[in-house]
Amino acid sequence: MPAPRAAVESPCVAVFDLDGTLTWRDTLLPYLMGYVVRHPSHWLRLWRIIPAIIDYLTLHRDRGLLKSRVIRAVMGGDRRQQINAWSDAFVASLERRRAFRPTALAMLEAHRTAGDRLVLLSASPDLYVPRIGRLLGFERTLCTELEWRNADSAADRLDGALRTPNRRGEEKSKCLAWLRTQYLGLPLLAYGNSDSDLPHLGQADHGVLVNGNAKARRHAAASGIPVADWT
């Protein structure tokens, strides 16, 4: 059974993180590795990930740039139709593999039943996150968006550069500030699972750290953010 729905005015805007909050674990790595398995010739591209990781560790520590370079290494230049086919298959497989936490789904339904507005907010890319949003019945999805080459043509191909900032950390706080302009007068309730989620959890009218590690729990306690465990 889920923990009780937070005692906030209803309706509210319930903002859910994806990886580790709604799901048991990260989604991007399985998505990319599944694409390589589906297209075996792409194994030869994976050497490009090594310099991207080295640069991240030694030069810039820019997670958005690392994400972009890894995605480009795996599927950069591929046609949208080909990528979309895998994205559809990947999202369909999440239910079969029971990738979503039952407590998280129950909490989502509790908010839906209460008439709350549902928003999915994730740093993972728009290659598949909006599909998850539709699958779970979110009315709005905000995630990291990627660039496409020749995006107005039928032969567009993935570029992989970030079209938006990487929606992590303070970028999620900016998203929450924007959501306030879209849902005037409604309180914001946010769920996230990591240390990097604490800024926007603290900005919400009520934020909850779920499934956080020990470090995130310590920081949440210091900030007065409640914690919960969803199974």
C-alpha cells in the first residue's frame, strides 16, 4: 500500500521524477543498450563513449554534455523512424518487465483520483520519456530535449545535441517555476529520489524525497524535506 497522499490542498499539481522514483532504476542506459542489441552494427560505435567519459571526469563535469555525446555515439545520425520504432518497443517493454514501482503507480492513481494535475519531470531524453508520460496518463511531460537534423523533412536524423538544458538539479527548479505560471493558484507537490532533486523539492509547496540514498536522506533532513520509501 502507498504512503498516504501528502496533506495539501486539492487539486494540486503533482510532479513526479522518473528514474528511481517511478521506476526501480535508471532508464537511459537500458534504452541505449537495447538499441545497440537491436542494431548490432552499432557495437562498433561504442569506442566513442570512452573519450566522452574521460573528458567528463577530467575536464568539464558537464552531465548534459556527457549525455549528449553518449547518445550521439550510440544512435547519432540514425533516422527518426528507426529510433521511434525502438522507443515504442522499449516503453512497451517497461510494463512487461515490471519496471515501475507498484507503490509509485498507486500514488500516481491516488493523485489522479483526487483530481490533481499530473506532470512528469525528468532529466532523461525526449526520445522516450514523453511516451512514458502518455503510457502513465500524465497530462504534461518535461524532459531533456534533443536536436534533429532536417527536422522538417521525412528523412530527419538524430543530431543528439541538447535542444534544452539538461533538466537536472537547478534546471528542475526552473521547470517548477515555469509550472507555477501554467497552473496559477495550484500548490505544487513534487517527488524525486536523488540529491540533485532536492533543490526543486525544496522549492515545491510540498516536496518528498523517495527512495533516496543515505547522502540524499541526510541532506533532505537538513533541509526539512520529508522522506519516503516506495516499493
